[in-house]
Amino acid sequence: MRKRAAVLCGAAVVVAGTFTAVPADASAPQSAPPASAAGLTWKKCGTADYPTLRCASLKVPLDHANPRGRQITLALSRVPHTAKKYQGPLLVNPGGPGGSGLTFAGFIASGLPKAVAAQYDVIGFDPRGVGASKPALNCKPGYFNPVRPDSVPSTPGIEKANLERAKSFAAACGRKYASVLPYIDTISAVQDMDSIRRALGAKRINYFGYSYGTYLGAVYAKLFPHQVRRLVLDSIVDPTGVWYDDNLGQDYAFNDRHRALMAWIAKYDATYRLGTDPEKIEAKWYAMRAALAKKPAGGKVGASELEDTYIPGGYYNGYWPYLAEAFAAYVNSKNADPLVDAYENFGAVDASGDNGYSIYASVQCRDASWPRDWRQWQKDNWAVYEKAPFMAWSNAWYNAPCAFWPTGSLMPVNIANGKLPPALLFQATNDAATPYEGGVTVHRLLAGSSLVVEEGGGNHGITLSGNTCLDKYLATYLTDGKVPRGGGEADAVCKALPDPKPLTAKAASTSSRGAALHRLLGARS
């Protein structure tokens, strides 16, 4: 999973005109849906940022094999189309699993060019168990409350404490949701998506997913290929590693991104006064971690909470200036206040986060088999830790409830597909959460798909966050179905946006579309 392919070898930046169009029926305008389809009643639920949002709810079977059995409720949102040319519903998902999609519909509709968004009903949804859908799972409220045991099991006592936490979470889910857990999985969520399609009165859907949402979309396309009109996947899960191997692979990539942060700090020694040698700066970070393990900052930020605070920097480099300031204040001035603030902003988990994690664990533990022998986890994660210590054990404990999960597991879906219109894929070469190889793999498995690569990019979720090169390919595809065609591993290559500068005006850094996107993307995938 560590290998980074040289994407520019044989893949030039695609010039205008080198596109392949989808079949005519996939590009044809759709008939507008009825105002209320299949009993859906849309009500105003706009926010200050997204005033045109409408919301509805939809009953679906808990078990799709028993359609007349127990029903659950999905929460839906919609930004209605306004153009005369209507291209159908565009379902959107921010990932996770466990991410809420209601507000996300507003973000997508406002991020696309107005003329493009106007042609779609942008449909958000809270997947089963999430957010405003009912029942919404919350297995163990406060599970991430500080201060937790050190993630690195350097003593038998620390390992036992972490194991007991993981076992208690799995047991709590089993006690509270015994009748529901067997149906919290990707396949059930995909069947829900087709229920949404039918409720909207649409013969086919368009789909746009980030992160775990790429796997959700690929599985939908596998099970319902003839219901897919257009398919956009951004920051792509490797479907061949679902989910144990994918999580191990993340650890190496996040370690690389953490070191990229250290190198960035080294460039700005005049600002942060932490030195100019990235390795020595990294050593200071681990010394800070060791000190916090002994004396948590503000009674909140121990070693595990420090990891929670800095892992988001692996998802989005817009957080780097804040993380660097907190690091520098702690080391240089013995001032822990900025570190506590950073934890509250980036690492702390609230009630919605508890819900998101409950779904994350429920889906991943159910979707595929996990080792049930803890000795396998020990062997694999210590091996990773020796080479990539930054997130290895934090990630292991995040997923450890799956070793004790109270339901059986399903088989991962082989998403290989030759029945789709051309799909459009986006991937950054240095993405940590969904490493680059996942994009290459899905490009190979989805016949006729097109891969657009952000060369040198390290953020997770790359479209609609400021890179106009990427966004032009997205807008073209959603407008007329055309995809770029290149001659190598990638069909088109865009340069990454530059890394941020140290803070001068905080408002400018926190109000960007990139920051807005990363607040909406789901939990770890």
C-alpha cells in the first residue's frame, strides 16, 4: 500500500478536445419528476448557507429481503433544479461510513457552476442509522471522551485497557441494536439508494461520492448497473482491501503526510522556531507526545487525543497552520492553550461524532471479515508501527471493535463492471485516507472509466475545493457526459494547489471551500 505510482509516465495533461462522450441515451435530458413522487413530501429546511434546501423522509425495509417487515426511515434533502434542461437526480454522499449527507447536498449544489447545478435535483441523504434517519445509532455515548489510554500498547496494562474499551463498545452495540446491526452495511445502504431512486420517480440516477462514498457508489453501480446514468468518484477506496487491509495501508500514507507537515514547518522556521530539519522537528513532536502521555494538556489532551488532533492534518493541509501554531506554542512557550483549542476544533468528538463512529464501526465490521484472533492484530500493527508510527495504533484501536463484533460478516463486493456509461474518477497522488493505488485499481475495474489525477496533491477530497483544473473536468462531465481520454495510467493530470502559508488572517483560512468540504466529509474511511 505504500507504493506511489509515477502517474506522469505516459499520461500528459489532457488538452481540450480529447474527450470521449457517453452514449446518447446517457446524455439525454430527463423528464422532470412529479412534485411529490411515491409519497415524498418536500418541506423547507434551508440554512443560512444553503437556503434552497428541501427535506423529506422515506420509509424503507430494515431487511430488503423482507420488504413488508419492519420499516426504518431515511432522511433526504434536495436542492431542486431550476433550468429548463433537467438531467435527473444527483445523489451525493460525503463518505464515512457514517457521514451525514443532508447539508452536503447544499454544499455540492453551491460548489458546482450555477448553470450545471441548475440542471440537477441534488439529493442528499442520511444513510440508514445516520443523523436524522431513524433509528440513529449511538452505541456508547462519550466513547472518545478524554483522557483515553495511550494508543501505543507499550505495557500489558495499556493494551488491556484499550482492549476492554474496544470490547465494551462492540458489546454495547450488540445490546442496544441487536435487531438492527445485521442490516447496517454497504449492501443495505445501496438498496436504500435504489429505494430513493424509485421514490424520486427516476429511471436512472447520477451519483457523486467522496471517500467511502466512492465504494458506496461503486457497489450501487455493480448491483444496479442499468440505473446509473453518470458516476463521479472522488478520493477512491481500494475495494480489494475492504476493510482490514485498507486500514493498514492508510497507516503508511498518514505517516507520510505527517512527515510532510514536519517538512512544511521546517520551511517556516522564522514563524514557528522549531528548526529547519524535518527529522528533528518530528522528534520534537514525539517528545511532545511523550510529555502529554504523562501530563495531559488542560486535563484533555493526552497522547491519544494529540493523535486525534493531528490526524485531520493528514486529510487536509488547510489545518497545518493551526496545528503548527499549537505545536510551537507548546514546545517553545510551554503554552498548552492553543493545543487544547486545536483539539477542541479538530479532534474532539461530539454527539454527532458518536453517531458517525457507531455507523462507521457497524458498517465496516459487518461488510467484511476481520481477524478474530487478537494476536494477528498485534503482529500486523507492530510491524506497521516500526515503519510508520504516527497513526498505526490509533487506527488499530479505532477499528478494534471489529475483532469482537456481535454479528457475522458479509463478503466484500467485487465492483468490476463493464455495464456502465463512462465514470469519472478523481484521485490525489499523496492522499492518505484513500491512497493513490485505490484510484488506479477502480479505474481498471470500471471499464471505460476515466481517471483524473491531482499530481502532488495530498488532500482527501479534491474537487470543489479550489482546484479549477479538476473542477473543469467535473463540470464538463456533468454537463454533457464527456470524459477525458489519455494514453497512460491517468487520463488527465492536474497540478496540486500550493500548500498554505502560515496564518495571517485566520478568517481567510477557515472560510475557504476546502475547509467547508472537509468539515462535511465523513469520519475515517
